[in-house]
Amino acid sequence: MVTLRDLMNNLPQVGRVEWIGVRPERGAPVLPLDSVQAVTDRHLEGDRYSGRPGSKRQVTLVQQEHIAALQGLLGTAEVDPALLRRNIAVSGINLLALKDKRFRIGDAVLEYTGLCHPCAKMEDTFGSGGYNAMRGHGGITARIVEGGAIRLGDAVSHMPDAN
């Protein structure tokens, strides 16, 4: 008999890195990159978050498919991922299915730590209703378990439990 745990651990889809960005300082525009170095239990190089060891918000990820949903909710032809102020946009894998799991992204290993809720800046960025359009589409936060390079086009895959 297949259990709920079996179903939740069955994640054969492999995603892809579509966009990478870092925020060099508070309030500064997000800088798009072709690649970035993830530093173990710290941060992405060049990102404003200094990466306190053990922090649950060392990397933020958003799903590319949710950006398309935002376009529809906002009634706009395009939403630049930089406007969402996340570090990495991925496609092809459900980020919420990574809850309580580790996943490989490029050469790095990350661990899901929580949801990444929108902030009030979304009202300024997208106008009235921007915050609510973003609700449920803000992505996730993660901790860097093993550092390494992350590049555009890299695979994003669930790492099954060793048990």
C-alpha cells in the first residue's frame, strides 16, 4: 500500500534555473547574474544578506510558473523576476513539494526552510493590489547545506531521504 509519506517523497520532476539575482544592499536594485557561488550555511556571494550561520533565509526561490500567474493577476504582459526581489527563479518543479526536504541546484545543496511571503514593496512595485496578487506566489526560503556554483540552466532536483 502506498502511504502519504511515499507520495510526498515521490518527486521525479527535475526543474531548471531560469533566472538568478542578488541584492547588493538594502533597497538597491536586484542585479541579474548568469551564475553565483553559494557559500555553505551563509549566503549567495554578492547578496546583501551577510548569511548568519543557521539562518533560514540564506536563499530565496520563486517558481517561474508563478511569475506567469502574477502576470495574469496584475494584467500585465511581463513581470521581470528582479522586481520580486528573490534570488533564483526555477521552472519545472513544484517548490512547495520540497517542504522539509533537501534539493540540489547546480553544484549546491539547499534545504527548504519556509515560505517567502510578499512584502509591502510589492504595492510600490506593482501598484494597488500588488501585495495581494503576490500572496501564495512568493516562493520559498532555503538554507545552503553545501556550497557550490549555481548557473542559469542548471538542474533543480529533490534529494531523496537516505532512509
